[in-house]
Amino acid sequence: MVSKEFLSRRKFAATFSGAVLAGLAGCGGGGGSSDGGDEATATPTDTPEPTATETATATATATSTPASEADATITVGPGGSLQFEPATTAVSQGDTVEFVFDSGGHNVSGHPDAHSQVSLPEGAEPFASYDISGDDINHLSLNQAGSTYRHTFETTGQYTYVCVPHAASGMVGNITVR
């Protein structure tokens, strides 16, 4: 339901902007007198303010939509390194961990088919920063610098996850869920 509100706000902003632009086009078209020219000059100066306000409102709405803050944060490839920081993390059952990609060319995989070092507690769902649905999974799919990935850990136990292309170089992390 929240997304429908967001879409209707966006639609309103687009419609409002279109109406303002159409109005300005009508005002600026004819203006033989010097008074009409002054009004046309003043109106375009005022136009960017409502447009900027509408854009800021849409951005604020989009930003406030994501879930609350993560319970733990792990940096992926800090400073271009081949590591997770911290390499070992402990969270409580139901906590959300956010993986923040400081450098690109990495991924996060807690999918046993991705690498032999991956291990999950019994009954835990696999997780990855790339699409693991379907039969044709690309475990070498990489994330860009600045992107994030979140996973909520529902099953207690020990998790070992990797960056698939750099696991052999030691890019392996551990999460304990209590």
C-alpha cells in the first residue's frame, strides 16, 4: 500500500510539473509589451523552486521507504582489499546484516553451491548479493562500489560466507547467530 501512495505522489509531481511547464509555455509565447516580457522573465525564475521542492519531496519519500537501520554492518573490500571487515560478526536471531561494498568487483555468497568453503546451519536459507532464484545461477555476478546488500538471519548457528571470485585468496567471513 505504501508503494501505491508513492506512485500517486510521483504521478502528481509529474502532472504538476507538466502543468507548470505548459503554463509557462503559454505565458512566454506572446509578449509584445515590455510589461509582458518582464512577467515572463520573472515566472521562469520562480519555476525551478517548485520543481526542486517536488523532487526533494519524492526523494525523501523514496529514502524513508527502506526498513530500519541494520543491526550490524560488514564492509566488503574495504580500500580495495580482498577481505570482509569485520571478518567475524555475531548477531542475534532475526537481526539484519548490511553488507556495504566499499570497492567493486566483489560479491557476498552464503550459497553452498557457490564455493566449498560456504557453510550454513541446518535449515538456514542460502543468501547472496546476487540473484539466486531459478536454476541458472551466476555465482560470479559482482556488485559495484557503493552498493549494499541486506540479509536477515532467522536461523541460529554458524555461517561461513565468501566473495566467490576471491575465496581462494582468503575473502571469507563468518557470522554467528545466537
